[in-house]
Amino acid sequence: MLSIIVPALNEEKYLPILLSQIKKQNFNSDSEIIVADAGSKDKTVEIARNYGCKIIPGGLPARGRNEGAKIAKGDTLLFMDADNVFLPENFLSKLLAEFERKKLGVASFPIYPNSKKIDKILYGIYNNFVNFTQIPYATNSVLVKKEIFEKVGGGFDEEIKIAEDHYFAKQAAKFGKFGFIKIEPVLTSDRRFIKDGRLKTYLKFILAGIYMFLFGPVKKDIFKYRASGGSEGGR
């Protein structure tokens, strides 16, 4: 069984797009969708309920993922951001088939912003780097066996301010094989570029990468970064 876990905060704009994309999938295996809501003031919870999701209290983003995993019935967990706006046809079936064929314990896959060509080129460089090196890195979403998730103490580290998904993938790879599954990419929204500006957003990515290389996980607010739902903080 597959459990799809989505942290959310005030996602009435994007959540119905993601959920409708999931519902359209030609996926024959049992599955469930868990929305970990971080106290939304809009129609996020109502939308999730209308789509038949399980709804639990959560936080953004690591806590929401961890809370979702606690109640997940599936033996495989797929963590997705609420603003993923396009899933390719047969995405879930192809993803799971490759996951099983390669005997993976944790995996990521191509994700591109639904924005300008330059962004797709830059994200393409990153996606191809992960695919070529197979270095454990997440690309906004993570697929993992539940037994592997449970071996990573505490799941996603809730103290990390940014790129906690990358750190989780690195830790999970200690207990199961990591793989980057090269399939047709998922598209995610370009809202960070719109709200913060393209240059500023990429500078934050670069600074975070340098910090992680020199000092390890970012556990303090080195700058403000918009989490899913548009809230601000270190993440």
C-alpha cells in the first residue's frame, strides 16, 4: 500500500490541483492520502476532506511529514509538497514499478518549476547531477519504504530550517539503497520566484548549499525562506 503524505498550510489554491492530479492517476494498488494541516485559516481542510483525504494536525514541513508517517498504513511512503501542480500520466505506477525493480529503499525523481525556460534549465542541471552521481538528495519529494523511514531516528529532523528533505535522504540511504528515478518530471509552482524574486531565491539556494557543505544541516535562521503555504521563517 502507498501512503501519500502532504504537509499543508493555507493551500486552498494549490492543494486541489495536486489532489485532482493524484486522483487521475491510473494506479491500481491500494493508496491513501494524508494531509497534515498546520493550522490553515482558509479552505485547505475542507478541500482535503472533499477529496477523501485523512486529515491530521501537523506543522511545516518536517513535523507534518513525521505526523503523517505515524498514522500511515502503507509500507511505502511518498512525501509531496502541496504546490506540485502537475503529475505525468501513470506517474505513480511508473514510479513504484521502478522503485521495486531497482530494489530501492529511498528515492527521489525529477521535479521542475512551472515557470520560465531558464528555471527549467537550472533545475535540469541539478536533476541530471543527482541522476548521474546518485548522491542521496531529495528534489522536493521523497519516496521511502516505511521500514527505512522508521530506522531514521525521528524521521525528518524538525530542527532543520531548510533542506531537511535532503538531510533525510542522506540519512535514509544508510539503511537502504538510494536511487534517482529518471521518469517524466513533476511540475511544481513558481510561487517562490514570484514572491521573493528569481535572483534572491537562487541566492538563498546557493547560500544554503554552501552553509551545509561547511557546517552541516541548517539549524538556525540564516535567512527567511518561504515554506509550503507561504509562511516565513528559516524554512
